[in-house]
Amino acid sequence: MSIQNIETTEEEPSSAPRRCSWSTRGSDLRIRTFDNRRIKVHKAVLEIASEVFENMIITASSNAAKRHSSSDNSPKVTGSHPIISVDDDSVRICELLRYIYPIKSFPIHELPNLSSTLDLAYKYKVKVAIQLLKRQLVRGTWVKSHPLAVYNIALRHNMHDVMKDIYPQLLSLDITPKKTLTGLTEEEKQLPINTLLLIASTKVKLHDLLSRKISDIFHKLPQSNRQCQRGCWTRHLSSAILEHTQNRPSTPIDILELAMADRRSESDCTCLQNSLDACASVNQYITGSTQGVALPLNEDSESKLEIVFDPQVFDYLDTDLIIRTSDSIEFKVFKYILGNASPIFSDMFLIGDQHPPTSSLPSDIWILVEVTETGRVMDTLLRYIYPTPRPDFLSLSDALDVLEAAIKYDIDPVVSAISNEIIVTELIEEDPLTAYLFASKHSLVLLKQSAMGRLISKDLPNSSDFSQHPKFNELESADLLRIMQCRSKFVSEALKMTATVIRAHWDSHGHRSKYRDGLTGLVCLQSTITQAIQSGHPFSKLETVLSTMSTDVGTFQFLTVLQCLGKVKAGLIDLESNFRYR
């Protein structure tokens, strides 16, 4: 249901744009914005979502009852619809309200818009909006593309968890007056200069520590490694890593990235395992060092807002509906909040008076609805409907239980939100077959595509455990055939792509080397990757094939193999992604 909810005023032209679309059935409050528009809302929704809005409503209603401070029998606000005035325009307020009401919320693609909405969420202390906007902030590409801007947003609101996540990216920046004073966005320019100086000085100190550690690590390499007569790349590895950490001292070394950037065609290495071990030691030291880095925090406790669950949110005594679960847990809720979110709930309320509540309940509560869900599932579902912070799912089964309830009660925004959460947090990795069956049953296209990608890349269809899966018998023969065909075709294309990349790499680089045994390394690489693909080896772990090769083969052209492996890995990731949507 979608009802326009911005009223024009006497001072406003009737042609004013309307931007908000949530159900206003039962609305009992108006928000008057800075641009003189009135937005229809519900007092209880705003009071639950924000203590700031709650206090404004109390003042406007001349009522001393405060929802968050007590659960006594305070009388409900009655009379004509009160109006609360805000000093923000209707566009910004509507954007904030989209995170308060249970309607589908589309991601914000521009960082300035997200920053502005997040500022508004903190201004009115809307915790659910803060939680969801923070997720967009850290899951988006801005952490890498605009780390200074993200850090400034986090610093402004004391989001310590975001600050710790972004700090390694900051230490990878070139913090110099020339770099920091030109080409910055408005958000980045707001960072205090003392913060930038602290980041720069921390970066220098960290690099000095790393330089000593790297020299020590490579000095302890076996004597045979340092005396290699083949133009050993390990002799260049120390200087390459030092150069890398000069710019990015807090980022663990990616040996594939170093190899891809190396252009010394005569640099061969016969001591692969020692090189890998050295990089692993450097990475371990980098991780340990950055964990102890001091952060420039804003210690103003007034601005810090904890995102915690309200234990009394389903226990207010001025509600008009009780939901009783299969395990006899009762939730006191507002009928219009659930009815506006779900047409199924709305229909259920029509027959709710056939089940009168117990005598121990207040007399003004007159509807009781019994559901088949457990209290755990219903609690999470209601927190997705109510304007409250949402709990994190600890397992795929927990997420699917709540998702099934959202589908049952036809709450599309919640279905979309939970499906996306399963995909983004990679809960689907726990059991892709169960996720695939669930998505197929309920026609959830994106979830089904993600599950299919996991099934075909991990070789589950050919695994001996696959047929022993508890839900294997639920697979229809057509689905099983499709999965197996996709897996077979994926392997075929992956092997073909691998062979093409390796041949092209040898034609472009390998033949130039004065050491003709480079071809041996590439042939072994193709054989090892073939085994990895056929066995469903995770693409993110393909570096481990190098250790296998150094043990089985011994001498081979290290740099050529590394560069080729990087190209193969990127190709496999792209191929798996494309297969999801076929």
C-alpha cells in the first residue's frame, strides 16, 4: 500500500513535489518542515525511533508521559493531531523517515548524500537509521576511494569501529601538504590539520619499525636462498617490500600484487617456499603493529550514541494488540504499525476479537493474535518492522527462519533486506544447497543466483557429501541436472580460460628469459590449478598452490609463475560471477 503523505499548506503551491510514500493510515501527527510542508506520520513510530522526536511530541501535545522513561499506565495522547516543527527541509526529513518506516530502502550512491542523512540520523538520534547507514558506509567502495572522507564522518560521530576499519587505508595515503591541500572533497577538507599530521607521523614511525623487521627477516633466510646463482628474485624481494611499505605500511603484503608490478624479466627464483615464508612473517608483523596504533578519537561522550536494543519496545502498555507465539511468548505491539507493514497481519486483525485477551491484561487492549512462529523468530521479524536496530544473524538457518516469516506475512521490504543481508554477509557460504532450495521455493532471484555461484565453484554436486545432505531429496531432478550441467560447463570454461592465460603469458614474457626452464613452472602451474578447479578449491586461496609446486617441482621461474597466477585468479573470480546470472 502506498499513500502520499505530504500535505500542501496554505502558503505552499499545490504543485509542490511529493517524495514520501508510506502508508499514512492511522496517522496522528504532522511534521512541519523548514520548506513549509506537513508530513503525515505516526506518533508511536517516531517516539519508538527517536527520543528527540519523542520529546518534541510531548511538548507539542502538552503531555508529560514519556514512552522511553517508563512503562506505567500513562494516558495516551488524545485530541487533534499535533504538529512538530523541524528546521530541515522535507526532502531530507523524508529520506530519514524511509529508514524509520518499514518500506523498501534503496542504497545511497553519493557519499555527500549519505553523510547528510547520517548527520540527520544522529541529530534526531534515530538508531535504526544510524545502524543501516553505517553498514552502507563501510560496505561501499568509499572506504577505499575516499578514506579521508569516511574517516571524517566517523570522527564527527565517534564511530570508533568505523575509524578502526578505515585507519589502515589512511596510513596508505600520501599525507603531504601538496597532496592534502589540493583535490580534496568538501568532506575531506573538514578533517582537522592535527589529525592529518598525526596520521602522517604514525605512517613514518610504522614504516621505520617495518624496515628493521623486514631486514631482520630476510637476514635470517637460509644461506642457500641468499646465494642463489639464478638471479634469485628473493634478493630483490626485500627492496620490493620496503618500497611497498613506504607507501602502504599498514596493508599486508600481497605477493601476487608485487609480482604483477615487477618488470624484471631476468629475475628468476629457485627458493619459492622461503620467499613465501618471508612474506608471511612480514604480514604477521604488519597486522600486529597496526592493531596497536593510537587513533585520534573524539572523546566528547555527549556525541557518542550506542546502538543497543530496547528491551521494552514490545512491552508498552498503550498498545492495542498482542501477538502470542507458538512457545507462548507475548509481544505487545501497535496494530497500525503491523497492519501498515503487512496485509496479512491487517486481515488477521479483523478476526482477532474472537480471541479475547486474559483478564490480567489492561482492559483497553482488546485484540489477541496467535501465530505459529517462535518467540525468537517473531522478535527479530518485529525489529525489522519496528523503527529499532536490527540484530545480526549468527547463522544461515536463523536468517532463513525470519525470512520465511517475512514472506509468509507478505512484508516485501523485510524480505528484500534479509535476502540482501544473507548475500552480503556471506552467510550463504554455510550451506549453499539449503539457500538454493529456499530461494527456488520462494522465487528469490538474487539469493538463488548467489547460491548457484557457490554450488558450481565449490564442486559440491560431485562431492560424496552432497547426496548425503539432509535436503538433497528436496531437489527436483531438473534442478539437480541444471546444477551439474552448470558445474561441468564452469569447469570446462575455467580450464580453457586458464590454459589461454598461461599460453598468452608465456608468449608475451616467458620466451624472453635466458632461462628456458620457465616453461616447466607454467606447465606445473596449469596442472596444479586444474586440480584446484576440479576439486572446488576457493579462488581466494589459490596462493597455496605455490607451496605445493615448490615441494613437488623445486626449481622454476618464480616471477613468471606469480604473474601468471594473478591473472588466472582474477579470471576465475570474474567467470564465477558471470555464471551466477546465466
